[in-house]
Amino acid sequence: MPDRNRISPVWPVATWSLGALTKFVLKVAVLLLVLVIVFHERLINDVYKNVEDLNDGEMPTTVTSYPSGPEVVSIIGGSGDGLNCSLPPLVDLLFDGSQDQNNNRHLVRQRFRQACVFHDLCYRHGLATYGYTQNDCDRILQNHAFRLCQYVINKKDASDRCQRDSKKILAGVSLRGYGAYRGWDRSTYFEFDSDPARANKFTVSRVVDHPFKSIDPVKYHDEAQQIILTFANENSNLTVDCATCNNKTILEWTQDPNAVSPELRSVGFRILPEALLQRSLSLSATKAIWLPPRRHHSAPHLLVDDSGKHHLVWMSRSNVENTAACIILSDAGKLLTYTLPKREVCNSAAGSQLTMVEAEMFSPSSLPMVLPGARAPNNLLATALTPQRDVDHSLRLCLWSESLRARGEHLGNDNSVCTRLRDARIDGGNGLGAFQNFPVIRPGQQIFFARDVALPAGDIVSDFFKRASGNPYSTGGSILVVDVAPPNAPNDGPGTVTINRISHFEIDDSFDPMMPITDAKDNLKFLSVRAADSAVGVYLSDFAVDDPVSRKIEMNMDGVPLRLHPSWALRPTLVVESKEPTPKTKLIFSRGHVVAGSDQRVDAAWLEVLVVERNASDPQETPFSVSAAAACKVQYRFESVDSARPCGRAFDQARAMRPSPAAMISASQLLVGRFARTSGLAIAFTDRCLSQHPIVLASGDGGRLDVDVTDRSEQALHLRREIDCQPVVSRESIGDAVVD
């Protein structure tokens, strides 16, 4: 029998071998870490040897929110995943982490956070919105990081170091983020780029009041109160379609230059231009928009002035190396009639129906704003928050309006007037960190969120482990509220600028972006959407209190708590404040899913929409209740398959960078407005393959959402679309993933 008390000699040998192997692996790991630290710059420079060499000193463009309709307060993108720098552990050790004069450390994830926020949104929404590839997003990140570095260091000899640091950021996200980029199977539409210079082609839609319904109610009796304008930007050449207009004639064929139609007369024509003689104009026809050429035209901003008039404003730039902006102002009526200028310049000499001026805004991300109480045209301002590096880093709010051009001394030199924001917390270059992310522009007020960039330094050991493990979340930040009032005297400039509020908060950036729940001035309640492993949560933060915290708001269906599947956060959430006798706050969720199939002549997708609401006056802890929900199967049938055209092929999961009709409708822009046959708010999904046929869901009986069928022009002969929508009455289906 074997001796059970005898100890086998194998175990000591195995233990010794395992220990030796462990020591060997540790030594190799340490050696590799040392080699990486010593030689990483040479390796990265070899890999990214031919990146752009930037010579300018401008700040990078910053993300911007584009509300798409007059009742849309905000749009929450980002897919509920927070916004931060997704870098691998240990990467921080490759960057300078020394203390500054205030004993703070500018760690890499905070120092370059502004660039990382853009990069996160680019990975999640860039393809569906602007056609950005992963390479586009990475190169934009490298350029933004370079500009941020130059601004922070602010030395003439900073270019070499900043080029190295920006390449390291690029290498880090390339190693960590390759799986995070979303192809057409996951990318969704969300506008965020204020200067889409890399976009060859993109489309955007806006909901505006019908421009001609009030001047001829009889002729346009069958038109909705509002219309959907779809703008196509191809290499900065713009066209516009009225996607919900009937095929009505707005100018009859004539040889008489005095035969101006009521529609053209309403937008300022008293005599017909020669180009409009012997031709007719239709409201539903595609029309060119003649903006100054050789510029980067972003999406138009929608402004509503005191009188309720809707304005569309472009803030275009000629290049990224200076901050002069071409400000172009129009309305729907002008865009749908005639915009051909006499000269291709950005000023009054263009002889255009559009109002144009080129102004120096001292910022790469200028925005328009309505100034309540001011007389037109001085009630529309161009604004920009800027830390002017060539002065003293102090924050300034720059303004431009028509009042500057009227004063005379600015003729030929349309510089904005910049007001220093005097406060000890932001004087002398203290700044507010990554301050320009998602500025909120209200009539007479601007709100900026700033994440802390400099973190308090600790002891050597804790700082080392903090850098080694990485600090992915920025835990704190500040809110800056700036009020703009009409000038006290005609010669005081565009407006009077005052600081309304500066306060610090401790809410980490997993809640970003935080967007307003209302347009009401001085209401500082902001919403966040977070997607966890099992559900979507909606959180409200009130920055009017001294120590704001994010509190979860419950949602229910028929009085029973409701759980939303995380897929409801992939598409942006619309925050709507309806203009009714009893205003309601509505959150509109949606999700899409491409249906896998074997028939190459059929391409199908599921589209689902969920509307929850409460009275706008309700306390912040009041739950939202489901008011409408629908699930639609959208099916495209091809007369003949053409794999070379996006609108002629079915989606192939193995080639996720190639769009198809179902993939594009699944990722499409979501709109809300009064553009259906019913008088209430309707919901629309834009369709890139059938641009004049958005999928419109109108409110029916009992909260039902029905497809609003129109009899406009025939669909494309090569493509037929079928839609089958059913109400969603089950809490379980809302809490589960979309299934084929």
C-alpha cells in the first residue's frame, strides 16, 4: 500500500518552478515598462510620423447642441455612457504630471478632456451624422489635443512637446478605443460638431413655422402649421427640401418682372430677378442655397425671437486657423424662394436676400443668441466665450450685432466687442477648465459647464498610483451663467454682459452631457441619461442650489414603475416643453434595430418610440408617465439590387461601414413638431433614401401614434417602403431588447 504520510518531492519542485516563473514574468514586465517609458516617444513618432503640422494658436472647436425645433429644449446624446478620456491604464505615466505653481497636477485625462469629449461623440455618432470614419475621429482628436496643449503651455517653444503629447493621445485611443467605434449597426444621429470641416456630405433637418400659410390661408389650408426643412451639405454646397410640403406653385411662369407672387413679395421681392423670369417655382422642389463659397458651413441654428419669428443662422468659417466667422441669417421663406447673390462675398456687397457679415469673434466656436427687448435686427447676436491667450487668459464674452456696423467705426472691420468677465475665480488665467462643452444658449442668457482640469496634488505614493491606474472620471466642475441685456445707450455696443452665477459642483462626468429641462431663464435644472447594464436612468440636477446632486427620476406606465432597456439610450433623447395652455415636459426616447434577412431584395428595420411626460410645473421628484409608445417595422423593397448604391442594397453585418436604407433609417434624425395633419405634436424619422418622405407618427385616439400618410410625389421607382406600426402596451417589451 502507498505510504500516505510520505510527501512527494514533486510538490516542492513545482512550487519552486512556479515562484521562479512568477519572478521571471515580473522582471520581464518591469523591463518592458522601462523600455516603453524610455523609448515610447521614438516609437510613437515613427508610427505617426506624418500627422498634420499645425502652426496656428487657436483653441479647438467645441461640441455644440442644435435643437431641431421650436419646442425642443435640448437633445441628450452620448448614448448614456458619460464623456471622458478612454485611455489604457499606465498611459498617464508617459505624460508630465509635475505640480504647477498652485500645487495642482494637470493629469492627461483632464488636460485633454475637451478633445476626448469630441472624440467620444465622434465614435458614437460621427458616422451616422457626418460620415466620419474612425480615422477621421482619431485625427481630429490629435489636432484638438495639439491645440489644447499649446494653449495650456502658452510658450513659443511648445510645438515640439505638444506634437509629441498629441501623438501619445492618438496612440492611446488607438490601442484602447478600436472596439468602441460604431459602424452603421450601432452609430446614431446626433449633431455636435460646430465646424464639420472633414465631412464631405451630411444632412440636417429643422422644424419651422410654415412661411406662407399666414399670407394665404385658403391656398395653404391643407398644409400643416409647421414644416420640416431638410438641408443637404455636400462639400459645402447646400440645398434645401421642404420634406412635408405639398407640390404647390409659389411662382407662376411669367415674362413680366412685375408679376411678383404673394409668396415672393412676403420675403421682400418687389421685382422679379432675371433668373426667375420664364420659369416657375414649386414649394416642394429642391432648391440651392447660395452661401459664400470656400467655407465650412455647419448646420443652421434655429432661433425664435420675441415676436415668435423663426430664424436660421449659419456660423461658417473659411479655415481652422483663424476665428473670423461668416454669419448668415435667413428664414424659411427666403430659402424656399431665391437666394442667388450678385457677388460671392460675406457682406452686404453680396446683394443677397440673406443677411451676411464676416466678424472676428476671437473663438473657433461662436454661437447665435436672441436678445430680448432689443429692436430688430439688433435682437440677434453672435456670441463667443474665449480665453484670449494673447492677453492674459482671462475669460471674455464677445458679441456682435448689426449695431456695430451701424456705428461707422467698424466699417470694413467687423470685430466683435469683448467684455471681460471680472471675477476672482476666473481672472488672470484661472479659467474654468474644459469650459466650452455643450454651452446652453437661451434668450439673453448663456450657460457654460466646466470640468476641472487641475487636480489637487497628494503625496508621492498616492499620486504615482493615481497616475498609474488612471483617473477616468472628472469628479468636479463649475457652472458659469452669463446674462446679456440690451445696451444702456445706443453707442454701448451689442449688449451689456454680467455674471449671473459661478458655482462649483461635485458630479462626475459619467452624467455628461447634462442638458436643460426647460428654456425658462434662470431655471438651472438639468437632465442626464445614463445607461447601466440593465436599464436606462434619467437624472435631474439643480444647479441653483449650493451643493447640487443628481437625483433619479422615476418613470411609470399605468401607475407601475417602468424599466427601460439600455438600448433606449443609444439614440439621443429629446427634451420637449410643449406650448399648450398647460405646458408639459416630454422626454422622447427611440431605438432602432436592423433586421437580419437572407433576401437581398428586402432591407428591414424596427423603429420604436416612447414618450413620457409630466406637467412642466410639477415638482422635480414627480415621475414621468408614458403617454404614447409605438413599434414600427419599416421594410424596403428593391426593384433591382445595386450593391454600389447605399439606397440599392440590403445591410451586410460583415461590412458595417456600408450603409443601407434600413441602417440609415435605424440611425436617422428624430424630429418633433406640429407638421402632421393633426394639430398636436408629431414625431418624425428622416429618411435619407426618400428625403421627401419622412416617417411621421401623429397622435391618435388614446395616446396612439399613427403613421401620417400623405399623397405627395411618388416614391423612387427603384425603392418601395412599407411601414407597419403598432402601439406598445407591454412594459415587458419596453424593458427588453428589440428582437427580429
